[in-house]
Amino acid sequence: MRSIGFNRKLAAAAFGLLLAGSAVAEETATDDERYGRTLNVKQRADFGQATVNELGDRISKLQQMVDAAEAANDVVKLNCLSTEMTKLEALVQPAATAKGALDGSIANENRDLQEFNFNKLYVARAQGSDAFAAAESCVGKDGGVPGKTNVVVRVQGNQSGSNASDYGSASDSSTRPPDASSDGS
């Protein structure tokens, strides 16, 4: 019983993510494109299947990037890629459900439901593209195999003194105005 409630919450969250990105997709597309109004029934069905396949392919490619980041022990890239993987995985189930519903609405010749489910698939594809592009930016300019990420930390201040309280203090050539340190009295 508990897993059913969890699955419903997960599905609701995934659907929320699916709808949250629709504003981005809507800014660049016309209504006819978003709802597949200019496409015939076969083209809509093909679009639905292509979207589900595309999401699966992107997850496979992203998993290869994750595996490479793990092998390189690159925690920064691994965290970035994992975030994008979660986004992609959250799109798969709603897209598959919308594809099934699209097929059903095509069989029942229900144009309104066809447009509704086509729009879900359109948004899922757009969000999948965005997530995959973000994943590619995690690994570099063209999405190649991740390498090591070097983080360099520089601490300025008086580090030469033996007094531990001097560590990290401002250097003698501080540009901070004297009144910035006053207590206001």
C-alpha cells in the first residue's frame, strides 16, 4: 500500500516537471506545432514513438557519461550528470503513458485527446533535449568523455605568521576602507 502512494507521488512530481517546462517550449513554438495540428495521424503516432525512443537513447548515452565520470573519480561531473539523469528518467514514464494515450485517442478518433497527449510528448521531448544539452555541458564543450576536474583554492591573507588567528586575515595591502571595520560608535 505504501509503495502505491509513493508511486503516485512520484508520478505527480514527474508530471509536474513535465508541465513546468511547457512554458519554455511554448515560447518558441506555435500552437499548431505544440499540438501537432498540421500532422496527420501517422505522423503523430510516429512522433510519439520517436520521442519515447529518443528519451531512451539519451538516457543510454548519459549513462555512458556517468560511467566515465565514475571511472575517472570526477565527483563534480558525476554530480552534475546525475542531476540531469534524474531529469531525463523522470520524463520517461509520463512520455510512455502519453504515447499509449495518444495511440488510444488515435484509435478512438478523438482529436482533442490526440492534441492533449501530443502536447505532453512535445514538452517531454523539449525537456529531454534541454536536460541532455545540460549534461553535455557538464562534461565539456561537445559532450566528450569526461576527464578530471581540478579545483584550485587560493586563500589570501597572512599565512606566514605562527599565530593561528592570523590565518586568513586580510593582507597588509587591504583595500577595505577603515570605516568598514568600525562598530558604528
